[in-house]
Amino acid sequence: MLDAGARRLGRCHNALVTALLTDTYQLTMAYAYWRNGTHDRRAVFELFFRANPFQGEFTVFAGLEEALRFVSNFEFTERDVEYLKSTPVGENMEDEFFEFLLGLDASEVRVYAQKEGSVVFPRVPLLRLEGPLATVQLLETTLLCLVNYASLLATNAARHRLVAGQNAMLLEFGLRRAQGVDGGVSASRYAYLGGFDATSNVEAGRQFGIPIKGTHAHSYVQSHAGWGCVKNPKLVAADGSVCEDFPALVLEKMKSLEAIRDDMEVDLRWSETNTSELAAFTSYALAFPNAFLALVDTYNVLQSGLPNFCAVALALRELGYAAVGIRLDSGDLSYLSKRSRAFLRNIERLLGTKIADNLSAVSITASNDIHEEVLYSLRQHGHEIDAFGIGTHLVTCLKQPALGCVYKLVEVDGTPRIKLSEDIGKVTIPGCKNGYRLFSQTGEAIVDVMTRVGEPVPKVGERMLCRHPFMESKRAYVVPSKVAPLFDLVWDGARGVDPQVDLSLETSRARCKESIRQLRADHLRYTNPTPYKVSVSASLYDFIHDLWLAEAPVGELR
Amino acid sequence: MLDAGARRLGRCHNALVTALLTDTYQLTMAYAYWRNGTHDRRAVFELFFRANPFQGEFTVFAGLEEALRFVSNFEFTERDVEYLKSTPVGENMEDEFFEFLLGLDASEVRVYAQKEGSVVFPRVPLLRLEGPLATVQLLETTLLCLVNYASLLATNAARHRLVAGQNAMLLEFGLRRAQGVDGGVSASRYAYLGGFDATSNVEAGRQFGIPIKGTHAHSYVQSHAGWGCVKNPKLVAADGSVCEDFPALVLEKMKSLEAIRDDMEVDLRWSETNTSELAAFTSYALAFPNAFLALVDTYNVLQSGLPNFCAVALALRELGYAAVGIRLDSGDLSYLSKRSRAFLRNIERLLGTKIADNLSAVSITASNDIHEEVLYSLRQHGHEIDAFGIGTHLVTCLKQPALGCVYKLVEVDGTPRIKLSEDIGKVTIPGCKNGYRLFSQTGEAIVDVMTRVGEPVPKVGERMLCRHPFMESKRAYVVPSKVAPLFDLVWDGARGVDPQVDLSLETSRARCKESIRQLRADHLRYTNPTPYKVSVSASLYDFIHDLWLAEAPVGELR
């Protein structure tokens, strides 16, 4: 049982996260262990992945806070057991087993983990769990579910941030296309962790304190059929005075813009912009004089949306309000953003700063089917976009919608277990291991190295042989200037969550940024990044290969 | 307000499905409508998609039950409003607006929908919502979120069923790789709807009454280090007699198998199969003598797993139990399944039916990275697989992880709205519409046709001109033998959910099967399927094009 004073985390926001949120075979295995009297053998499992996603060379670890919530609350209720008994699977199980299930919790389990938000690499465990065989086995599926998507999404977000640059504002807009409700809400959370600035998802904003952002849709513009749809024309100016007819002021500005038509560098008939769109912008500005951001592509950006925006922005300015900006949701975003910026500069120049001060500095948001590659291409071709709204590609991780984390047994009762495979990438590294990140003098991460538990900790200034786990010829001596242990004991059996562990989203977000900053640029670059080295100590290398030899399979048939 | 006797559905299982599970811009738009006095204008929105997923020519509509739960419970709570007020977005809103939000529900909204589980096609609305502009706008994002993934997943499942054939058992194994908890649970639900037989996900089994299935993992085998790990050797036979040492019986069977070694068609050293694996199978059989299904590829299928399985199966048989089967989780599934079946047949033949009756009829399950294309290839190359466990590709819809449902305004206060676009595929079909599926004499679906509300219903035996909505030359006369209306009024304002509507999962699952059966084979085939025709009536065609002309944009700049 958990200690009375154990630090436990509250239940997961999703009521579906129960002990039954698992694969049936975890329960059948638990039963077989129990029936066989081996359920209490001391097992060590590791949760890790074999390849970085998105053809990249790094991954951001996320989902730890949710995983620990699950571990904190792990138990089988009477209701769970009743359900199990009612299934054909449960019919094959003895009643005493259900009693056993009802008594289970994670008080005999220890969880070691890398830090949430940190950069992680293939084969180095994200989590190591130690405890009774049946219990630790029962945790597998849920932990994988909670870590896989969280880490995939955080990595995807971090990759978008890298290619967009630190100054761009990145907005997560994916709820409508997410894989289920939780897919949407988790996406907002882990996009923020990975470096996004805000989400459109209000519920996620509430759950996790993420800034929320949004303006209006095409339907808002379409719902307006001319000026008849603007029913409340009065606007209180910033200084408290009242403008009785804001639409009239907008039309006046439209005329002043038409007057400079000949000096503009585009051939534009101001009188032929879409009136319904102008009415929609006007009504929106009436509602949000302080936060006027207009979607300008419902009809035609350069011939209608942008001119209409300018008229409203100038009217707002006359009343002491600064327009926020425009949003582009279609077309060639590089071209349209540059043309839009030039157009705004032109007006500012022609009308003078008194009338159009800062008009050209408004924010340009782009939001049509944007993904990493689009951001990369925009960077190549130049653009004038300040903020990107990114949806489908981000939240569904369209480029690679699953991270292949696995959960492998590495030790039972102190005896190491190795999983062999004809595919060398699938051979597991046996036994309980420690892990360290070694840094160069300039503070760059050089290598992650795994050692056997009990080996001395790598020392600053002392050279250490780092070996590829499977390829004999790949090895190098490293003299670290800093050594950071990778694993923390985050869940300590009956004592619960280590009180030192800070699981807040803001901390993980800051850690993600810092952890990526410590990587060499060639590991991070978009095209053909260099793999970061993951190695084992000489002692662990020998251990792996001795065990491999001992467990060599019988002759191959083909 | 909803009527006292209104049929409402219970809250969604996920507590995150609130009125705030939406994009911020829905709230800013709602505010702007309210501020502008246009929030009560009568709007019609349609939810539809523009292209079938997975390079296919059909989609299965799913998510309606969840959507109606959301509509049933749609309301802003004090807590929601408090959160909104605390955000920068809410700071720009007047207090009276929050009062307005607190009074909102779906009692003035009508929802028309196609039937859950039925086959649907591009541009024909899945849902049509009518009601106050601000209210119906506020429902958008959540409805999209609930319908998009559900329909995508059900379609993916149905496609797997089509290529696997009606006799294969299809098992959803995707929880660990799903995009979040809900992604996993929804995947199980909609995979079942689309034609899967069972899930590994126990929680989904409980929530939706889906059969659960599972056996054991590699870790179970690995956790055994020799016979020392089998601590409880006693097994009660089917007739109630007791076998005191089941492992000894297994070893005896192993010897009897070794005796026929020279007559087997493979060169197999029975004494060299992996002992730990044999011990693991034995302990698993001790736990599940009635349900023994062994994962046979931990070491080597043909040299170890399969022979070990046979020894245990024969021992079980002697005690009156029939082994269920084997699972293959790696390698060439076509080859291994055929070799395995031949091996089992061989033993059955050599030992005779008295000892090995039905051994060759055990089930072969395959479960390694299976997807539609693998199933297609297996069908081409032949196989002996009875059941497929399908995970990542199914639940993340790896081939296309998002369905692009959109939600478009088509009418305000009785005035049709059209959304134009340079991309003809993105032009919306304006106005409130009806839809019908026309069938041939043989019961095949020929065409879906949309008409204007108020037009006569297409009549059986009467020819009707069906036109492509945008291409003048594409049109044909159809004489239907059966006419099925596509839309039902499922949510009738204050009266709630139509009591006639059966939203049960089993009904939707049966409907899916039947609805696919009504399609011609060429629409369903895996390679280059023929598009199913979606058309409009002559009257609707003229209406679209008149409106298009009237709203033609000002001249193009590029």
C-alpha cells in the first residue's frame, strides 16, 4: 500500500485512464504469472524507441506527468473486476486472482525517467520500471499510450519551431482534425511544450494554462450580406468619446484611400472591393476595436481583403485603436505576405505617419495547410509572415503519425534478459542500466552513454571509451567537460512521486528549449541531419555480447 | 430551453467535451454577432468532406452518437465563463455577453444527419444544422472533431475488412500507438463499427460492449528461464481428473514428436527447441488450458516456437483440452503461415487423429505491422492466416491520418450563401438541400443526388436528370427503382433527439456492412476504384450557377 504521506498526482483529466485501459493480454499474462506463482518476481522493464521520428535525429520526451498520474492512481476497482468477470477472458480465471487484482497498486514499483521536455535518443530508455513482474507488466500499454503520442507531438512541435525560427509566433490550430478529443487536447498541451506560443483550443487553454488565440472564420465574412448586417454602429473611442457611426467613418477612410489610388503601385478599384466583406470587418472591429485581426482572403486578398482591412484599420486609428493584423488562409503565402506588406508600407508612406502610423507593422498570420516543409520553403523564398497557425499536419503528425515506443523486459530476479532478433535494430540491451549525457567544453552534448548499474559514474576530465552497442568498430574515447545523469527516480514505490520532481508544463517547455539548444546544429538541421551518438560503456558492451552468444538461437531454417 | 421530456443523451465519456472544446475564434465570432445584434439570424451550416480518404471512393460516416451527446449537453457553465473572463480574449467582451452565453443551449437548433455507419460521399452533407447564427457557429469545432476521426477510422476499418474478406477475424490492437487515450478508445469503437470483430483494449470493451481478445507477449516468454519458472505443475483435466505434473506430460509429448522426426518433411532437432519458451508455453497452458494460444516467434517459429506449441497442444489434448492456436508477430507471414499449417498437418497425419485430432485446424493469428496493403499482398500470395491483429496503421490511419471535414455556411435568414474559390473543389453548394440515394433494379446504389428544399422527392420509376454540380457536360438521366432519403431530423430543437433514431453501435455496425454491400464492386476495389456519382438536380444546378455569377469576384490580380 502507498504510504499515507506519499506524493500522489490527481487523476488524469480523462476518466478512461483506468487500469483497464490496457491490452487484454496484459491481464491474461498477469493471470498466468499469478497462477504460476511467479507474479512477484522482481522484473525490470524499459520503455524506449528505436528510431527518431520525421527523418530527424532527435526526439523530445513528453508524457511523464500523465504517466505518473496513471501510476499514482493505478488500481483495480470492484467495477473493473466485475467487468472482467463478465467477459469470456475472465471466465477462465480463478476468483482468487480477482482478489489479487483488487489488492494491487504501484507501491512496490519504482519508476526511473528521463526529464520531461528533454531531448532523447533511440535505445536509451525514457522510463525504467522495477517491481513485481505482474504489476510492471500490467502498466505497459497505458504507459506506451501516454508517452508515444505526447513525445511524437512535442517533437513535431519542436521541429516546427526550429524551422520557423525563434521570432515567429506559432499557433496550434488542430482541434477539428485531431484524432479524437484527447488527441486534440493533448496536441495543444504538447505543442506548447515543444515550443508553440498558443492554441486555438479553449478547453486546452483552461486545462493547462496555455494562451488561447483566434479571430474569425470565412463564415463570419460570408454571413454578412452588405451594410444591412451592421446593426450597432456606435463605437466608443479610446479616449472615451463616442463615434456614433463607425461604418460612415470606414467609408470616409475608403474614400481617402481611393484618392491616393494613382500613386499606389497596384491597379486597384477601391470602389469594387467586396462590400459584404467590408461590412464584416467593420462589425468585427466594432466588437473588437482593441484586437482587430481580419481574415482577408474570403474573396481576393489584394483586390478586396487588404484594402478593406486598411479602411477599417485607419478608421480605428482615428479613434485611438491600433489594428492587430491580417490573416491569410489560402494561396501563395510567400507572395501574398510580401505583396501585403508592400501594400501597407505604400499606404503608410502615401498617407503619412499621422494617419497611418504603424500600419505596415501589423501582424501577418498565415494558416493554410502549413507544415515543416512549407516553413522551410517559406524561409528559402522569403516572406513577411509573423505568425503561423498550424493544424492538421501538427496534431496528426501527418509525416509520421506514430512513434514506435516499446516496453521490453531486461531483467528478472537480477538475471538479465536479452531479446534477440534477426533485425539488429530490434535486439534489446539487457540488464538494468544507468545513462549519462556527456558534454564538451563548449557545453554541447557529445554522446549519451549507458553503463551497467554498479559501474562508476563517468568523470569530468577523465577519458571514457564509448562504444556502439552492436558494431565493434564503432568506438571512441570521450573526455567529458560535464556529465549529466539521465535517469531520476521519479516514483519511489510506497513513497510516491519524488517531491523534488517539477512536472509543470512551463518547466518542461523551458527544458525542451534548453535541451535542444545544447545540441549541435548538424543534429538539428532539416536536411540530412547527423545522427547523435548513443553508446555503451566497454563493460556493458562485453556484457551484451557475452549474453548474446549464450542465447544464440538454434540453426536458421531459411 | 429544452423541453422537460426532451430525449437527451448522457454526457460524453470524456469530461473534456465541454462547450469550451472549441476554437477561440468561435467565441470571438459569437461575441461579434452578439455585439452586432445578428446572433439570432437563422443560419444553416453543413458539415461535409471534399474527398474520400485512402485513395478510395467511399467513406463510412461515424461519430453521430457522440455528436448528439455533445449537442444534448451543450451549455456554458459558470465555470466556463469564469475561465473566459480570465483570458485576454474575454477581457475584450462585455459582461452581458457572458449572461447570453450562460443562457445558450441547443433548444433552437435542428440537426439533420445521414445515418451513422452508412456509406457517404464527397460534398453530400453528413450533418446539416439550422438555428441561431451564433449558436450553430459555436458548435462547429467540436462537431468536426467528433466526426472527422470517427469517420476516418470507420472507413479505414471497413477497407481492411474488404480486403481481408468476410471470413477473416480482424482484431484491433492499436491502443499503445494511438494518438492519445481517446484516440485509442475511439479507434476500438469505430474499428468495430467498420467491421472488426474484437479489440485488445479492455476499457473500450467495457465502454462499448466490444469483444476483447488477447493472449501473451514476447516478454512472457522471455521472463521464463527454464523449467524452474514453472512452479505450479498441477492441471485439472477436462473430465475432472488431476494431472499432477503437466510439464512431464509436455516432455513426454516432445519425445513422441521426436520419434516421428525422420518422417517429418523438415530437418528439426526437437531436443534443441528453446527450453525457456517451452516452459513459458507450459505455464501459459496451465493458466489457460481452455484458451491456449501461443506466440511462437520469440526465438524461431519453425525450429522452436511451433514444435514447442505442438508438444503443449498434444499434452492438453490428452487432458481433454483443444489448443486454440498460434500467433506470428514477425517475418514473412505468408510463408510462415503456410509452413506452419503444413507442419501441423504433417504431425496430425503422422500421429493419427486419435492423438492429434484437429491440430492442423488451430487458428493462426498474424500481427506484425499489418495494414491494408499487406492484407492485399497476402491475398495475392496465399496464406493460412485466420485472424489479423492490426494496430498502428489502423488506429493512426497512417496512410492518411486526417479526414478533411469542413463546416460551411450555406444560408442566412433564408438567403443562400456560396463560398467561392479558385479551386473548384472548394466551391460550396449554397442553400438548404435535401439528398437522396437512388438505387437500380438489382438493389445497387447508383447515385446520390441533392435537391433544393421544396423540390419534389425523386420518384421510383420516373426518370430524373442528375447533373454534376460544376461540370456542365456531366449529366445523365436516372430511373430509380428505389429512392432512399439521406437526411433524418435527428435533433429537433427543444424536443431533443428523435426517439426513432437508433444510435446503438451494433445497429451502426450492421448498417455499415449493409451499406457497403449495396455499392458496386468497382467503387470498392483496392486498385483504381471507380468514383461513385454525386449529383445535383437540374434546379439546384441552375441555382448554384446563377448565384455563382452574381457573386463573381472582382478581377484577378494574378
